[in-house]
Amino acid sequence: MARIIDTETKNLIGEKVKKLRKEKHMSQQQLSDRLETMAIYICRGSVSRIEDGSRTVTDIELYGLSQVLATPIEDFFK
């Protein structure tokens, strides 16, 4: 089966995650730690790969990012 995303970029939200994280003065490790309190395990390195577009994001991870960054899910796509 062919991949839905056939480019180097594996997500559409990475730049927005980085922008929101920095606006909230959070490090990648702090974001990872906050997600872990919700039982969403994304290590610091994976946060980095999400932000640079080299890692996909699951729906559960997107939900967690939305909660931790206090941003509606639809805003990640604007």
C-alpha cells in the first residue's frame, strides 16, 4: 500500500508546534514531560523530529499537543 504522504515532510503541524512551544517559553523537554503526564510518550528527540517535519503525528499525540499547548486542534492547520 502506498503512503498517503509521499514527500519528505511527514506532518503538517510541525512548524506550528514549534511556534506555539516557543511562545509558551517551553523547551522540547518540557513539552515532552507535560505530554508524559497525560500518558502520551513523545521523547525530546521525537518532539524535535515533529517540529522539523521528519516524524508523523498520531491523532492521540495531536490531541495531547493541543491540550498542553492550549490550542484548538484546527489551529494547528492554519
